[in-house]
Amino acid sequence: MSGAIDRLKQALGPKGWVEDEADLEPYREERRGKYRGLTRFVARPATVGQVAEVVRICAEAGLPVVPQGGNTGLVGGTVTAESEIVLSTDRLDRIRDIDPLDNTITVEAGVILQRVQEAADDADRLFPLSLGAEGSCRIGGNLSSNAGGTGVLRYGNARDLTLGLEVVLPDGRVWNGLRRLRKDNTGYDLKQLFIGAEGTLGIITAAVLKLFPKPRQVETALVGLADPQSALRLLSNARSDSGDTVSAFELMGRTGVDFAVQHVHGVSDPMGDRYPWYVLIELASPIDDGRLRETMETMLGTALEREIIQDAVIAANRDQEQRLWRLREAVVEGQLSEGGSIKHDVSVPVSRVPDFIDQATRAVEAWLPGIRPCAFGHVGDGNIHFNLSQPVGMDRQAYLDRWDEASRIVHDIAAELDGSISAEHGIGIMKRDELPLRKDAVALDLMRRIKDCLDPEELMNPGKVLKARRQPSSDL
């Protein structure tokens, strides 16, 4: 296939490709270290025209293409075989347009999420998608995985934040769907095919995203409580009592807080007493009339009187607010120092979150005595990250070798509660073979038909989401 590679180099120019072994490493590494890519060529197109040309050349040569953004995914969605090339979007990094009147921003797929947030802020607007990797993940990957994050409760996930897309199809054609319309009832909503498809149906090259009024007043509090059921009662009251200004509602168990305080520099326990569970709650309003603070105080005071919560700390200034959010972020970081961690990204109906946490905790503790469940997440939208740290003293690799056993237990419980095995991380390779066991058969058939229609040669991120029907025949 050297002829195809030569054509790709010519189409991309001297800065548009990577072939040196050392330079390939960042594109091969997978964030968790669970998978490792083997690609020997990375294409780095700088324009949608170059993306289209790369895809056309690869289609003619039968060369599989794996799109890659910031490479921050958690399910092996951009892992490559040796015979596959990576198409990186890192040079597609222009903000094409921002329109405060339309409340839209048009960005290319390689723009880092934090840059989108900052551009919106400069225009006195808010782009609410926010997640831990926002300093390195790219918006094309966020859309391809239908990213969630901390703002889903109020603003929705990536799918809800998208008005239009530009996509290069598997045959190299470009679909220009960059519309800023809030209403367009002219047939199938094609953009929804590509959001959450993990690059298996085409390559998102640009998007029109929704913007919102920038909050003028934000109040943040950390609450200590007895159990997740109390957290649900607090959420219900908070949404009603605040005029539905709740913009974040993050649940954390004491185990995760302990990990954060013990292992992450600069993180301290913000309360004098220890509590089994915590909620980080944020209220936000575009009107700065001083009432939001009073609303937070009244709401938490009532919850304390009713014994829904046991204690609360309200941030007095921006620095304290950032420290509370740092605690939430450090729950993930702290787990790295506690040995092997088997991770789950599940969702259940919001009302069943306490049932899931209770049942899953008892089940894994019976399965492996000494295991340390660390449950946390966006409880307001039913998304729980149910991570399991290894028993103290157990061999790390021996523990991680039992990943599938643990996942079967956790996912069975999520399924029994009418939940999902993937709330915001996607399917990739990690959950691909399990998907047929969890997904409706008709839904799977429709997914396969769509894949066959758009990508009959299975050259677009093959083997992700759906198992490939044929082995790649090309070789670099």
C-alpha cells in the first residue's frame, strides 16, 4: 500500500503527516493504558478539503481510517490496528464564527473544548459542556462520543448542544449541514446519525453549537448527607425552591473523598466532621440581583431542619468555589494512587440511583471481599461512575484481569434497573462485544443497516461500536 501512503503525503504536505516511530507514540497511547494502538501512519489534514481527499484515497485503496481528536477517550474508541491509519483532527482548529445574536458558535473539530468555552466567554456567552479533560479533548471527539459532563442536568449533553454539522462521509463526499436553525423540519435529522457514532459513519469536521446567556451569579455548596436517597430528596427540593437554577449536582461517596484528600496535593477536607456521602451543588442565574445566595441558604437551611442533609458549606468567594470543585475533580485523580481501578460508566433512571448504588455495592463486596467501591457522578441525570479500587495488598494485575467479571455484575444490576452500560463514555472496543447482550435486537439491526449503508466496506473506524464483519486486508 506504499502507493496510497505516497498519495496521502502529497495531498497533505510536509506538516500533514507523521511516520516517525517516536512521533507516533502520542497517537498510539490510550489514556487508561488498557489498550495500545499499532498504527504506522497518522494523517493531519488542516482543511475539510484535505480530510475529504485523505478519505477518498483510503477508500480507493481499501485502507481503514480511525478518526482521533484529543485521544482522551476511555473505551478504546481510537485504538488502531497496524493496517489502519489515524486521521487526527488536531490541525482543524479554527473557530469559524461566533454570533451572540443567534447564540451560536461554529468551530472545527480539532478545537480544544476549553477554547470553545473561552471564546464563548469572550462574547459574553456560555458554552456549558464541561468535563475533566476539557483542557485537551477536542470538540469533534466530544460530539462523536456524545459527551456529557457536569452541566447535563440543566443544558443537556453534546447532542442537545448541537445545531449543525459538517461531515466527511466514508466515500469522501462532504455533507455540509452547518445550519444555525433552531427549527428545520425538512426530513431526517441527519446530524443525529453522526453524534455518538464514534467516527464509525463519517468524520465530523465542524459543528454549529448552541450558546447560552452567561451566568452573572453562581453559588456553590458542599453538602454532607447520610445516603444517596437523601441526595435525591435534596435535588427535588433544590430544583423546585430555586426556580430550577440548579446547574450541577454531583454526588461523591466518602471513599472517593478520602482518596482525594490523601493523595491529591492541595485538596483538603472542607468539613470538620466526616459524612458517608456528599453533594456538590451549584446554582447559576443570568441575573445578578443577589437573591441566589439567599435562595441557597434558605434551601439548605430547610433541608437541614428536615434532616435531609447533615451539614453544608457554602463557598464565600471564587477561591472557595474553585476549591470545592477541585475536590470533586480530585476524586478521580486520587484513585490512581490506590492501585488497580475497574471503572464503570452506567446510567439508571434518576429515581433508581440509590437502588443501583446499594445493590451494586453489596454485590461486588460479596464477589471480592476487601474491594473498595468508589461511586460518584452526575446523579441529577442518573449517571454514576461506579469505580472499584482493588483490595489492599492484592496484586494489581491479578485484580485488573478480573475486569470482565466485575463488569458483568455491575452491568447486570444496571440492566435490571432499566439502565445503560454506557452513559457518556461510549462503546468503543471495551463494550462492543457486550452491546448485543444489552441492546434491543431491533435497535442493533437498525444500527447495522445504517453502518452497511454509509460504510459498506467497513473502512471507517472498523470494529468500534459494532464488531467488524471482515478483517482488514490492507497493510501499510
